[in-house]
Amino acid sequence: MNAIKVTSVLGSRVYEVRIKIPENKKNIEIFSADQAIGENKYLVPAKIQGKPKEISFNWRYLLDGLRALKTKSVFLGANEENKPVLIKSPGETYYFYILMPILKT
């Protein structure tokens, strides 16, 4: 949650933060940029499986889903960049959050 809050400071007018999920790495990168202000990047430790992706979210909606979790670990399930993402705690089954990314055109 702190990474999203820090990067959102330099977000654009649509409250966009991007999450880069690299292949065979141990960190995901959360970043935002605005031409007039600058950019901000934050690395978060992660266990990554699957193909590399870059997904854009409205940081306010992303933060809403994360605030409801009771654990420090988060499962982020993404199949494609323009498809909904599943957010949940790995060990808990009573809560999950579905978030639609900002679509790339």
C-alpha cells in the first residue's frame, strides 16, 4: 500500500499507476509519470509466475482493494494487460477483489 501511495503522488490526471511484472525476477515495479512533474518508481518483492506484463490501474481503486486485506501477503492474478485482475490474500478465501485495469488503446 505504501508503494502505491508514494508513486501516486506523481500520477497523471487519470490517477494512473502502472505495475510492471517482469519474467524471472524477484520484484515488481510500481511506477507513475507526469510530463510536467516527473516520474517515480518503487520496487516490491514478489514471487512471479508467468509471462511479463505491464498493467495500468487507477491507484484509488487499487488501494481500496488492498485496504480490505488483513494479511501482508497479496495475491495478484493477471492473465492479460486488458483483462480484470484478481486481488486476494493467499490463505484467506472469504474476500477477493476484482479490478479492471485502465485499458490500453
